[in-house]
Amino acid sequence: MERGRPTGLFVGLCTLDVIQLVDHAPGANEKLTALEQVVAAGGPAANAAVTFAHLGGTPRLLTAIGAHPLGVGVVADLAALGVSVSDLAADSSDPPAVSSVLVTASTGDRAVASTNATAHRLTPPDDLDALVTACDLVEFDGHHMDLAVAAARSARALGRNTLFDGGSWKPGTQDLLPCIDVAVCSADFHPPGTTTPADTLCFLREHGVTWAAVSRGADPIVWAGPEGEGTVDVPTVKVADTVGAGDVLHGALAHHLAGSRPTPESFAGALRAAAAVASRACASFGTRAWMGERPPGPTRPA
């Protein structure tokens, strides 16, 4: 029997993304005409939530956006994609964080400038436990760290699965890790004293993470858990745009892991399936272009 729709709470950053496709990165004082443009809601937690919804889940995003007209547009964009928003900065008239992104057409490489979560220090909402109780899994991107730690502790107390997207080491990450069941980090995530993916896996396991993995672009994902370790190959594609690919990986992984505890086989299988979705995202320009075709068949195990 196929499981019902998984539910997820995504805690972290939401931005307005302005993405320009260019034939080369501009030099000093150079002006370029973009080949294409995408304007959409973005940010690691937001993109993961959108992916989760696209694969058939029911996500809620816990973040800061605000009442500025640009923020209203961000919320409307997310709602159209099936993401409910709990906005902890709803009374703010300031514009949301804006990510300015240049994607080089020939390589898919990107350059990003953003204020990220620096404009807000969020207090956990009074209904935090209720939000956590209503979901199968809570995902964190490491932004809004005080909120993330509070939500992770609530999830651990309430027996909900937790997933951490480690894009980079941030102050307070060490307080989050003891409440994380699964952490999948990029090669740019460098905990203190680590230099290699093997070091990172060891650090994560020593700091309370049960299942840990490091993604390395087109190279195989390396993982370790209480009952084994291994690698997962990443599908080969012609890269058009790497923006948000890691976020898509985490949204797809959340969809596969929601409501179940990993085994070595199921964890490797979930990483493999999530990597396939993320690879599709890299093969076309724009954070949503890959959604034009749903993957065939069921996306979660029966």
C-alpha cells in the first residue's frame, strides 16, 4: 500500500532570487545584457520545500519574509507551488533578502550576492511544538540559527525526523547537530579542524548525527551511518545551471525520508533518488525549469 502524502516543516532562509543567464561574468564597470532572467522565491529551505511539494508532499516553510510588496510576491509564488508559509517577520515593512545571481551559460557556474538571514533574529513562535507535531520531518538549512535550534530540540522531544542541509559552517551549528538525525553537507561545509569529506563525516557522527553524507558536485556522494558507509554515484548531465541544485537534493531527500528511519539500504537509495532529481535541476536554466516533467512512477516506497 502506498503511503499518504508526507508532511514536512522547512526551517530557514527565504529570499527573492533574481537570476540572470550571461555569456560571461562581467569585469569591473562592465554592463551586460542577460540572455535569460528568472525572478522567483528562493533560499535553501524555500527551494527544498518547493521540491518536496512538487514530489507530492505537503510542506510548511518557517521563515522571515515581511509585508513589503516584494515579500508579498514571494509568498504568492510559494503558495502557487504548494508551500504554506509561517512568516515570523510578517509585520516588517522592510524588503525581503534578495539574492542576485549570475549564471555563466557555457559552464552553469554561478556567482551569488545576498544578505541572507542577517536582517532578522527570529524568536521561536508560540505554536512551534504544534507546527512540529503536524509534520513527519523537519528540515533545516542552518540560517536563522536560534529558531533552528529551538525547532530541532522540539522535533527531538516529539520524535520527529530531522534533516540538516549543511551548505557552510555557521555560528551555532554545533548546538544544532545533537538533534539531527540526517545531515547532508556540501564539500564547502568545513567544521572546525576538518579538511576532507572523511573528516566531516567523522565530525558529524561524533557530534550526534546518526546518518551523515557529503555531496561533492558531480563526484559521488560519500555517506556513513551506524551500520555502514558507502558512496552514491551522481548521474552525469550537461550542466546548465547549478543554482539551487543542493536545495533540490535536500527537498527530494526529505520526501524519501519523511516518516521512516533509515537503514543502510534505504539511506543509500534515498540519496540516489535525490541525486537524480538534483541532476535534472542542473540540466536546465532556472530553479523551477526541471519541474516541467514529473518523475514517472511512485516517488516514495510502498
